[in-house]
Amino acid sequence: MESWNWDKGDTIFPVWAEFVKKIKDLYVVFGSNDPYCDNVSAEEVFQEALIDSYPGADHGLGFDQSYADTLDIQKEIIEKVKKFITE
């Protein structure tokens, strides 16, 4: 098995590039404040994917200053995932 030389400063998407080849449909969700994810890399790696980047959300798709906003975004994501897997 190939070993990844991954630096914390790198985005996560290059690591996932190999897995994209094995998956039929993709739905990628991340926060704009996630230090490991960005829109440009996501669009390059996941060219055929549905991509949602939530403004201000962190790696855990939460907001530091607002528990209510975190819950709202989590509910929205759950509904979108349910719709994605049933269509």
C-alpha cells in the first residue's frame, strides 16, 4: 500500500484524488475556514462532484461563536445528504 507524505499545511484533496477514481457520485462538503480544504482544489480534484463550501464554517462544519448557526448548518447538510443519496 502506498504511503502518503502529507504535511499539515497541505490541503486534504490531493490525498483523496486516488479515491475519486473509484467512486461513481460524489458530494463534497466543507467549511470555507477549513485549513485543509479550499474551493479551487476541490473543483480540480472533484470535477464531477456536487460541492458545497459553507462560508465561515471550520473543519468540523461549525462556527466558533455561534452554536445555533452550527446546528442550523448541520441540519441543512443532513437534509442535502439525504436528498443526494436518494436521488
